[in-house]
Amino acid sequence: MDGRRNAVFALFLLAGILCAQTPDQKLRSLLLQYKTALDSKDYVGAALPCAAAVRLAPASKDTQDCATALRNADQGNPVVNTGKALLGASEFDSALEFCTTALVLNPMDKDAQECAGLARTKIVTRGQEQAKLEQVRGYLAVGDLARATTPLGELLKSE
């Protein structure tokens, strides 16, 4: 669990650091973070800044090199595995970030495609369930138990 917490923290830290920099500074910073993580064999930690660098400068040789290095690394795609673990922990937004990171690095990765699709579905489903719950609360607030039963029944079926 600590690994997932650290990965989520790294996402927020990365977002905060990047906001105050020029695009060129962001790219250099991302590539430095990538290289530091890769040197310590932290492939998940390397994937996040590499994918952000690819998004920022897709034509850059350095970003293409980092994506190729991670795509060819023989470690069983820990970025997708982290995304799947986050899905299992119902942390759908973070899971989507990791799965789409893997897709940026390797758009043909079937596991990453499946993981990202499932995360998107879970996020949409969560939103629909929240809307139904609000509907139930609204009906109950005005004392309309009869109308509250339909969305409540749908919520109970989805669990």
C-alpha cells in the first residue's frame, strides 16, 4: 500500500513542480526525474515523468528515447500493474493516470488499453451512482419514498 501512496504522492508532486516552469524547463526537469528514477531501477517512478515529457514534447529525441527504453525494459510492465492495483483499491482516477501513462509509452500495450478502459468505465459508473444517490436523497428529503425506491433499487443492484 505504501508503494501506491508514494506513486500517488509523486503524481501530485510532479503536477505542482511543473506548474511554475517554462515548457523547456519542464522538459529538462521531467527528463532529469526520469533518469534519476531509472538509475535506481524505479521503473514506475521513471514512467511518470517520461510520459509527461512525451506529452509535452512528442517529437523530442530524448522523450522518444525514454519511451523506447521503458517500452523495452523487461520488468513486466509495473506501470500497468500499479494501475491495476489502484483499480482493485477503487482509486480509479489514479489508476487511469497510470494506465494512460503506460499507453503514452506504448500505445499498442493491450494490458494498458484494457486497464485504461476499465478505469474510465469505473469513473463513469461512479459518477452515475453518485447522481442516483443524490436523486434518492432528494426524494427522501421531501418525503417521497415511492419515487426513491427506483433509483435506490438500481443502486443496490450495481453493488
